[in-house]
Amino acid sequence: MTPTELRIDTPALHEDVYLNFGAHGPSPQYVVEAADEFVRAHEYETNTRNDPYEVAFDAYDRVRERVASFVGADDDEVALMESTTAGINAVANAIDWEPGDTVVRTDLEHPAGTLPWQRLEQKGIEVRVVETEDGRVDLDAFAEAVADVRLACFSAVTWTHGTQLPVGDLVDIAHEAGAFALVDAVQVPGQLPMDVGEWGADAVAAAGHKWLLGLWGGGFLYVGAHVADSLKPTTVGYRSVETPTADPYEFAAGARRFEVGSANPAPHVALAEAIDAIDEVGVERIAARIRELAGQLTAGVPDDRLLSPVDPESGLVTIDVDDPEATVDRLAAEGIVVRALPTPDAIRTSVHAVNTQAEVEQLLDVLESEWS
């Protein structure tokens, strides 16, 4: 499959110039159909030969296996979650926090990577924020910040600038300090290669509704086998334990302890279908195409207006404009979909491999009045 064929298969891309994949990636028709077909079969074909729980649990197992192979994990290191936010919260709530514990995050984090720590801060946990510049983390400053902390949380690709943070280096620094390393990777799967084994993080949260072009609700959480037993989820249900009827219960081995009850498998069935489509195109091929198109965009933006790297590190390109909200509305009136960011105060475009050079040129033409 080519990026052009993937675009043809995605109905929402047939009219507007869609450049907001960092927020939401419209799904190909067969991804939606996979979810729909599962729901229909699950609801219409339930009988003595087709137990709905067995069908659902078989689907969970298949999706875990598919996600694991896609991100370089073992099957039992993957939990199916609703979202990245759910994954980060699951980890945050599974640690036995003590007075004096500290969490470190960067100032580049999405609310998914800030709100859970704000809640802990209300309970007396210190939250230390590493200040950054132009979407970059100074490794020495990070090392100083994590010297005495319990957990460090940071993004693999920043939602603010589209920069790739040196995940492996940051994980090593955190581990050298004895800190748990939790990565928000939601901007990675579907646009860049992803191997959690190479990163070495203790946990990685992500979702499929952006660059993977999956459905909302299809998130996942990687939890390394070396740390799973140390995490005690605060929510528990029959999917999270070895034997639901046992008293006392025993958490399931590995990441599955973070799954709880009768969640609808459909978004995760769609996630597996979306991963298949992305794999068929090829992640390396997608990444190269994104770099080409994002490079076309950055080359057309004046240096003093470009807040992302001139040599793009992802499809996320942030541009300084005088009134971001007004610019987003003006672009929408021209049939171009981007978004405004709260920090920095700018607009952000998200260029996927399914976009075209003509669409990037159309965006630049409309933005010309911002700096002329």
C-alpha cells in the first residue's frame, strides 16, 4: 500500500486539507468497519456456541499481541487502555507514594503528562519541572533535577515543537538516579519507528487515534516485565487478576494488571486494523514522506516565525502568528484544518504521509499574509 492509497481509503481526507494529525487522525474506512463488524458480531451472534466473554477476551489477546509486535514488546508487557492519559494515570496511581517523594517532568508535557502529577502534588508529593528551550531538554539540567526523585515523566516527541527528545539518554539518566522512567509516546506510533526495548523505559503510554489513524478509545500501555510486579493498581477487576473468585486476589502477571473489566474491545480491534494498514505502507516510508513534506513547509516559513526545527524531526510544525485562534478560523474558512496551541502561543500543523505537496503549498499561500 502507498500513502496515496491510504489517503484514498480515508473518507475525511477527500475534501478539506487536513493537517491536524497530532490531535486526531481520521480513520480509513476499513478501520471503522473492523470496529463495526466486531460490535455487530458480538451483539448479534451471541449464543451457546459464541460466548460473548470468550469472544471479547480472544480479541483482547489478539490486539495485545499485535501491539506488542509493533512496538517491540512482549505480549505480557502490553495493557489495553482507553488513552495515553489513562495509561499515565494508571502508572501514577500504582506507585506507593511516600511523604517526601518527588516527580520530575519537563515544561514540554501535554496535560496528559501534567494533570496526574498536579493531583499528587495536592497530596504532598513534590513536582519538579525542568525548564527547556526551543523544545530541547538540557541533559545536565535533567540529571540535576532527577538526582533524588521517585519518577521522571517526559515525552518522546514534543507536542509543542515536534522535537524528538533523546529518550534513551533521558531513561539512562533517570535510572542512574534510581528513578522510574515513564514516557508519553503518543506522537510516535504511526509516524516514526518505535521500539520500547531500545528506549529501555519502565513504562510507555500511547494511543492509536493520532498518526496511526485508529479510533478514540484505542490506547495502550507498555510496562516492562522488570517493574510490573512492583506496581499495584488502585483499580481492580476480573481482567486485572489471575483468578477473579480468589480471596485474596492476586494481580495478573505483567501489564494486564492494569486492565479492569468489560471494556468495549471495538476500538482496540480497530487499533489492530490500523496498525496493519500502517505496517503495510511501512513506518520508515511514512517517516521519510513526513520529513519531506514537513521540510517543504518549514522551508516556506520565515525563520523568525518558525518555532520548530528547520530540519523537521516529526510532522509537527509550530508557527508563530499574531492571533492563533483567528488564524485557525481563517484557515478553516479556506478548508484547511490546523490547531492553535496554548504554549507556545502559536498554530501547529501536523503533516502526515497522506498529505500532498500541493496541500502544503496551499497552506503556505494562505499563511503568506501573516508575515507579508
